[in-house]
Amino acid sequence: MLRTLPRTFASTLSKPSAIASLRFKHTLPALPYAYNALEPYISKEIMEVHHSKHHQAYVNGLNAAEEKLGSAFNSSDVNDEIALQSAIKFNGGGHINHTIFWENLAPKGHGGKPTGELLSEIEKTWGSLDKFIEKFNAQTAAVQGSGWGWLAYNKDFKRLEIATTANQDPLKPTTGLIPLLGIDVWEHAYYLQYKNVRPDYLKAVWEVVNWKTVTDRFNKSQ
């Protein structure tokens, strides 16, 4: 985000590089729970490595890419501007996706259950919550390599959808869908505990889904 600037100063910022230089650095968000709070479904070791190492690496990569982009703007180097887009998409997507993921989780018994309009939409679309989870797990388990599974809202058609994205592609910028719930299926999210059995991880993660944040995103998406 950008600071609010006095009009006299803001009017002098005619180049994108000048604005880019005033951006705040992205930082790793603190978790709203302890690393061991999701056990036994997601181990403390996984959470600590996933959050403090992997997510931090995306934050660092995004800051570095944006700094280089500012330099490219400043030197009017269009080649570098174009070349940096993949790094911004990958690291920026990793930062966006993981921030959503942490908020989507809560210790067992603290995340609630879907209710109200969200539950009604789930039941209308898939028949029941259990059938939704079954369908979601099947599609997400089938992601080739690394990626994400999403419960999303399609504003154009006013409906819920299950979607998957590859690598760290962020859902909204790449598809237009609004992310409500994202599940990370990169191996770093589960391998230390579930080895290569992704379906077991997907079955377990629903025990610690924070439906309160999913409902809040759904209500804001209307």
C-alpha cells in the first residue's frame, strides 16, 4: 500500500519509479495461533518450517523483485520490467496465498462450521457439506505437481465454485474468482507428516479449517 501524500508532493511523482520507491516493504504476517496449535492434524514442525521459512522466502523474493522493478522503471528498461513479471507473480502469489491459508486455519473446535447463507449455497451447489468436501478433495488431490485448491465465489455468475491453481498462481488475479478458502498442496505443506499421501493430508486439514474467516470472506464477496 502507499502512504497518503500531500498534494504538492504527490504532484511531483510523475514516474512509476518514484511511487515504487515509497512502497512499504512486505512483511511476514504473524500467525493467529501457536505453531503447535493445529496438532495432530498439522504438526508443529511443518507449521514452523512452512511459515518461518517458506512464506518468508516468498516475502523476501517479492520485496527483491519489486526493488528491481523500481530500478527498471527508473532506467526505463522495458526488457527488465517484463522479465521481472514472473518473479512478482510467483513470489507475490506465494505471499497472497499463504496469508489466506494461515487465516483459513484454526485449532480444532475454534473454527466453527459453515452456517447461514454460505451453508445454503454449499448445499445448493453440491448437495451437502460432505459432498462438497469430497469433490474439493478429489479435484485438489489431482493437482499435478504443486499448487492450490480453492473454494471461490464467482461474482459474474453469483455462485460458489471449486478451483485449482498451479504453483503459486494467485486466484483472483489469474481467474477473476474471489478466494474464500485456499488449501496448499505443495509438498512442503504436508510431506514431513503425510509423506507423499496427499489425500490423507486433505482429509485431515478439514479438522482445522476456520469457517469463520471463510464465512467472512463470503459475506464480503457479495
